[in-house]
Amino acid sequence: GDRMSGSPVTTYRAGIVGASGTGKSTLLWALCCALPCAVLFDPQRGHGIPPDGYRIRPRLGERSHDGDGRYFDDVNALARLASTTGNCTLVLDEANTCVRRGQQAPPALTRILNEGRHLPEGAPTGVGAVICARQPAELPVAWWSQVEHLFAFRLTNPRQLEWARAMGLPHRALLRLPRGHFFHADLRAGAL
């Protein structure tokens, strides 16, 4: 049967950011397991299959580097599938691997971020999204303007810290966060 036709999914849009080894993937996996239906893009092959969900992994041996857009087409196809099916949350780990230089993003993913709660058209439920990235400043600004919840782990790179400051995060405190600790910003309510 179609797993994506079960309980309605809340169509939140969330972002998880932080340097390598800070706990981003642990939080991402906890969110996946709590979602009624998660469609997980996992380029590092670090996660299992979410309960009542799907995991898509690139072919073995493929490696990507931030900004090379190697997974642009894969993520675009996956986002199209999620947006036509509905009632799921698209979870994108290592989001920097699907964006091409110049911040060109997969159009179907951008559509989910902009219109996800209304997809597919005429359906009672929509599509949520969770984006996880080590280098949030390299992702399209429009993505971050659509995120309702932002979880920020330690960031150390000056460009990423400048991004955090522009997002209203306590950028100086992000430098000192221990592993596994994060700030949660509810961007709808303007609360940190």
C-alpha cells in the first residue's frame, strides 16, 4: 500500500545547521523517527530507514562536495515525488550537496518550501521539509525565509557566523556551544 496516505502530516518547515560533529544528524534522525512519514535523502549513508517512511541514498561510491550540485537532479526528482504524493515530510541531510554554485536550487524543493502546505493541489494535507546543512550561508536565502523552526548547533566559520547573525541568532554564543547543544528559534513567533 501507499505509506504516504496514513495520518495527516504537520507541514512544518525546519532547518538544522552546525559544524561537523556537533549533533545535527542525531537531531535529524530523532525528527525523522517522530514524523508520521519521512522521505529522507541521505547522501552520507548515515541513517537507517525512518519508521513509516522511505530513505533514498545515492549510488555507492558517489561522493559530493559542497556547491558542486552533484545531487541536484536526484533531490529535484525526490521533491517532485513528495510534492505530487503529499502527506509526508521531505528530510534533506547535507543540503549543500544539492545546490549548485551561485545558490541554484532544485526547483521542486524550492516549491515545497514555498508552497508545501498546499501540495498536492486540492489535497487535505501537504508536504513539510527539514533541511540540514553544515554551511547554511551557501544555501539560497529564500529557503531560510520559509523556515519556521531553526535549530542551530555550533558554528565556527566566519561566513556561517555572519549568516547566523543575520538570522537573529546569538552568533557569538554559537562559537562556544558544546557538542549536542543547540539553540532553537521559533521564527514564526520570533522566539529563541
